[in-house]
Amino acid sequence: MRVSNVLGIIIGVVVIIIGLILLVNWWSMFIKGLMAVVPILLILIGVGVLIFFISEIKSKLEISKEEKGTPEQK
């Protein structure tokens, strides 16, 4: 049990070190990739936000129509 935990920690540290070395060596490629991905992500996030808020407005309009159409019984 303890050996697997220690092995996992060692593997995690090694992977982090390799990742940092590659990030330093490939910094210009990383920036180009980031420049390619960020606009696409912003467009997708914007579309998702629009869809969410348009559906919220529609549901609020439907709720208000239902409240006006049916009188409350006490």
C-alpha cells in the first residue's frame, strides 16, 4: 500500500519535471498553440453563454404566462 503511494508520488514528480523541461524548450510552440486555441474557446464559451441565457429568458417568459393564465386558488 505505501509502496504504491510512494511510486505514484515519484512518477508524478518525474512527469512534472519532464513537462517543465519541455515547456521551456517548446515555449514558442506553446504560445502559438495557445494563440490558436484561445479564440476558439472564447467563441464556444460565448455560444454556450448565449444559449444558456436565451433559454433562461424563454423559461421565465413561459412561467410568467402560466402565472397570468391560471388564477391562484386559496
